[in-house]
Amino acid sequence: MRRLAIPLLLLGLAAPAAAQPLKIEVGLGDVSLNKLMFVVAAEAGIYQKNGLEVAQFITPSAAEVVRRSGVQVPPEFVRNNPGDINIGGGSPMMVGMTTNAAAVDRVILATTDTISRFRVVGRPDIARPADLKGKRWGYSSYGALSHLSAVVFAKRMGWNPDRDISLIGNAMSIDVLKRGRVDVIVGDEVAWTSALAAGYKVIVDLNRYRIPMAGSGVNAAKDWLGKNREAAARFVKSTIDAIALLKTDRAAAYAAMAKWYGIKDERQAKDIYEQVEKLAAKPYPFVEGIKKVMETYSYHEMRQHKPADFYDASFVAALDKSGYIDGLYKK
């Protein structure tokens, strides 16, 4: 996925005022910090400034998962469409492409989440990481970042993830904890902050273990990308603009969380926002994380690929080399 022709807008040039905006449909996947910059891009007019008309939405399944943790996504932002661009984990994308004949072939243009920031949250009587052996761990779906994090952490503890713990899918929400279906969940910011508010405790902060991952990012359908590189360029630029805004404008982040995610509790919003400083200003596709996915899910079909099959770094690289990204933080 390498192209030499770089659209002019990547070099920091704004779209002509009279130009017709380019239309993109964007699927936001789950509700998490990793999607917040795209919500902010819509609310702050960043897409419009970059000559885009973006229709973005959250899938019904993702909205249902967070509803079970007490977060209500307004119905007007819910739609079942994967989008030309999907904002989601590189790990589930790669696993889906190599295990599911119905999966859309996609390529990673940017990674906004390179190190696992998940937390293992559970009952107050589980005192320490070693006590997690033999327990039931809840995660979202096979190949998802929560599943990857659980498997890699278990191996680092010297455990066999198939024999020494029970991995339970469709369970990254506090309702399964309350019903006793799992002992702990491997949760993102929305899940673990909701669990803490419900009286559960953090047993492991996986950020301490620096687990590399092909986390949430900009994943474009390959067929669409071949015909729409200018639109993709503008979208990557919008992503980088929105990350810069997030890092410098707490109020914009809080307003977007309230409108799109229904998160109005100040403490929960603050806990989520504290993770913003860890976002990469230059969201290159994270090759080390892609390799970790391939190592963790090393079945036959995955081994038929090389890391370069899954990403295209040219869009972020053009903005970086032009000095555009550094310029956002000099103001």
C-alpha cells in the first residue's frame, strides 16, 4: 500500500473555499476515548474546515455494550454501517480479515492507540494480579483489543491463557460482573470508570506493562481508498487536527462526551480525559503493534501475510515531513 503522489492538502493547504466537500461515511465502532477525537472533529467543524462532509455513527452493538455499563448513546448517532472508513482496532480488523470471508478488506492509515491502557477490574476480594489465575475474565470479542490484552498479560504472568484462566466473550460491561457471569473484566476507559463508580476495583493497570498493540485508528476499505485518496488525506489531517484540539481544549472534549456518549458525570469525564495526554500527536500506523497481533494470533492464514500488508503510513508521513504536525503545538 505505497503511493508516491501525495495530495496537496496533506502539506497543510486548506481546501478551496468554493470546492465541493468530499463525502465520507465513518463507522465509529465502540464507545471509547479512541473515538473521542472524531466526535470532536465533527463538533468543532474540523471536517468542514478540511473540505469534508462526514456522516459518522456508532454501531447498534457498540451502543448496546456501553448501555449495559450505564452509558446512553443518543439514538440519532446509532446506525449499522461499517463505513468507508472504520474507526476501530487494528487487531480485530486483522483477525476478521483472516478468519471471516465476509469481512471488508481494510488498511490501517493511522493508529491512535499504541499501548494497552485497559484495566482489569473486578470484585473487591480479588487482591492482587496473582489472584487472577483461575478466574473468569470478561472481554468484548475474539481478536479485539481487550482479548489481545488479556492473552498477552496472561502469558507474561507465565500462564497458559487456554488452561489457566477462563476467557469469556461479549462481557466487557459491568452488568456481567453484577450478574456473576465473570470475576473480572478487561475494560477500556468507559468500562472501567463505570465499574469503579459501581464499587468494583482496579486489580491491574495494563498500561504499566507496556503491551504494544495495533489499537484503535483509521482503517480504510481498500476498494474505497484506491479511488478516494484525497478524501482519505483530508480525513487523516482532520484526525491529527482533532488530537491537537483535544490535548489543548478540555471543554471541547467534555462537551463532545456529553452530546455523543451521554457522559455528564464530571468524575467519569475527568477520568476518561486524563488518558488524552497519552495519545500520540503523530499517529503513524503502529508496526510493532501489528507484529504483536500477528504473533498472538499466529494461525495459518495470518502467517500468509507480512506486516506491510495491513498498513499505509504515507498520509501521516507527508504531514509529519512537511512540519505541519509540529506546527500545531507551537502555537
